[in-house]
Amino acid sequence: MDEVDEKLQKVLARAGIGSRREMERWIEQGRITVNGKPAKLGDRVGAEARIGVDGKQLELAEETATRVILYHKPPGEVTTRKDPEGRPTVFERLPKVKGGRWISIGRLDFNTSGLLLFSTDGELANGLMHPSANIEREYMVRVKGDVTDEVLQNLRDGVMLEDGMARFTDIQDGGGEGVNHWYYVVIMEGRTREVRRLWESQDCVVSRLKRTRYGNVFIPSKVKQAQWVELGPKEISGLYRMAGLKAKRVTSASRNDTSSMKRQFNKRSRSR
């Protein structure tokens, strides 16, 4: 056995498909193949292995030091690598990764703006998204409708949506005048359109939605829409702790990426 061979579930987790435990279940269910043959628990694979997932060959990324980027998503971008409708994607603005790829930590829908995290470590991404991590997601939301004390209490207590019970663990008044009012709300999961659907269940319409926080990570004030910033080793170590994972080796942005990051901020400053 080659010294660099790794456990199959570890390789799959790093590719961003799911957690190691989920990958073990997939192996048992016969969904994974190695070099054209059904995989078994305990299999180890090297860099040349051909791994299939549900009949499709997996593109493997080499194990490299972890990088994490914070991106301020504007409305009008999709959180997928390619869009059948030709809409712009969040990945188009990110720097290239040598020997790997960016994996999105959660998603924001087309009309939602705000904080998105990307990592080169799929296991970290899955750990941060898994419900067992109990990570808060905070949003700033502008709502149109009759928001009474009863409505707010309903949203705190929980509402039955089509995919189960959902609620805000915290709601804070954000001010506003007239029919539109701002609130800061916190959820513990990342279900599709969950914030919007919760308000819609109370006959309220969300006119603007922005994610401002993921766990203990906030959008820095200098990072405007369509800009990104690379997180440092201390911040990335904090993400591993949030995910309940042992921290891995962290690398810094390349000189080219650092220059690119600075240029976007300078460009914004000159345009004012």
C-alpha cells in the first residue's frame, strides 16, 4: 500500500460531497465506486484512483493547506458554478485555486445579498453546514406587512413549513418608517429560502434580505458588494473550532491574490 493512500471517506469529504460519516453510509449503500468496482468500508485510495459517485466520476482535489474566503454577494448572482440560464455566478469573481477548488459554505438565493464563505477544505465546509454544529446565521431583513407582537411571537415559537418546523431564535427591531420595517433575525439552519418563507407564513413580504453574520464571522465594513477578502490563520482556526474539527494546516493568499484583493478596495476608494 502506498504511503500517501488515504481513507476513501476522507477523500470524499474533502471534495465537499458530505461528512465522513455520510460518506461511509454512501459506501455501504453502494453509491461509490473505485476504479469501476463497488467501494468497501476501509478502502484507501491514492491520487490516481478513479472514484465514481452515483455513476459520475468525481474530480478530486489534492490535499492542500486550507484557504477560506469571505465574499460579499450582491443580489443577482447564483451560488452555483454554472447556471443553465446564463446568470452570473458567485464563483466568477473569486481568485483561482491552484490544485483545488472553492467550495461554498451554504448558499444564498438569487435575490439575497451578504456574507458567503468559501473554503478549499470540503470537510470544513460540510462541518460548518451540518445542523449538529448549531451555528447561527444572522440576517438583516426589510419586511412589508402588519408585524404585530403576535406575529413576532409566532416566529419565535416556531411555524410549520412544508419541510418541517422552523423558527427565529432571535428577532431584533432594526427600525424603519412607513410600511417597510427592518429586523435582525437569527436562524440555526440553512434551509432553502427559510427566512423568506417564515415571514411569508405570517402574510408578510420580504423586500430586502442580507446575511450579515455566519457564526462569529461578520462582513467587514470595508468589503462592499462583489468584493472578497481572504481570512487569516486565526480566523480559519476559529472556523474549525465552530465545526468541531481539528484544525489543519493553513496557507496564506498568494502574492497575486493579495495584490488582486488590494486592487478591488483601491478601485472602490477611487470611485468615490
